[in-house]
Amino acid sequence: MDKQKQDITFPTNDGVFNMRVGAIILRDGKVLMVKNNREPYYYSVGGRVKLQETMEEAIIRECFEETKVHFEVDRLVFIHENFFPVQSGPYGETQFHEISFFYLMKSIEVEVKSESYTNEGIEERLEWLSISNLKDAFLFPEFFKSELTCLPAEIKHFVTIQEKRT
């Protein structure tokens, strides 16, 4: 019996640590993003890395789970250290320390289908957003707004610190 591997997410006395991968899926001047009815923002295709899983294995798995398409990795583009408060969810009100690795996926010409749900069972939908209009979109990570217009040749590192709301 193959036991389901655990996500690399764990609570501590000071908050929750989370390790995530995100996909950069581009086509015709657009980027594929995810949206759900609970949150007002868009976010990248992707999710948590599991123990004993490489990041490339994780992004391929996550892309398939969310799009039903077998993508191949092109290259790692961004590393993002993200510190942010969460008001609700399975860990309650807490601070998150998240490290995300964003991979450019190889271009494909097949249609993607959204058949994905959040950990809380909320349906997610996929949307193609025009890269030229991202400055007006509410999305995470925010650096996508400027960085997707011209992807860097080298890996770029970002740190975002969002203060806890009082």
C-alpha cells in the first residue's frame, strides 16, 4: 500500500512554514492563472511540494492536477520568499513563511481544463490573463505584473514581507 506523501507545510509556535511551486504557463501574450470564489485575487497554477518529491516533480504533478495536461519544465525562473498573515483556514489566524519556486513550463497547444479544488474543497477555475494588462489585475505574486513582460535569463529572487493586520 502506497501511503500518501505529506505536504511540506508545518505549523510552529511562530506561524506556518510552506514550500510551494508555481507554474508560468504562457501562450499568445497571456499567462494562465487560477481563481476561486472565496478569494478576490488570481494566483499561479501550482501548489505544495510533498516530502521526498523534487520541485520539478511537484510542478509537473500540480500542473496536471489543475489542468489535466502533462506539461514539461523549461526552467526555474523565480524564487520567492513570502511572509504574510492569514486570517482564517486550517491553521487559523497566523503568520506564514512561504518559499515558492516558479517554473516556466514548455509551451503546448492543447486546451487546458480546470478540474481542481482548493484544500478546503472550493472549486478553482483557470483564466488566461493578458500580460500587457496585469498591472490592473489583483494577483499573487505581484512581481508577475512587471517580470512576465520580459522573463529574465537568470533566476531572480524576491522577498515579500506583508505585515500582520491589526
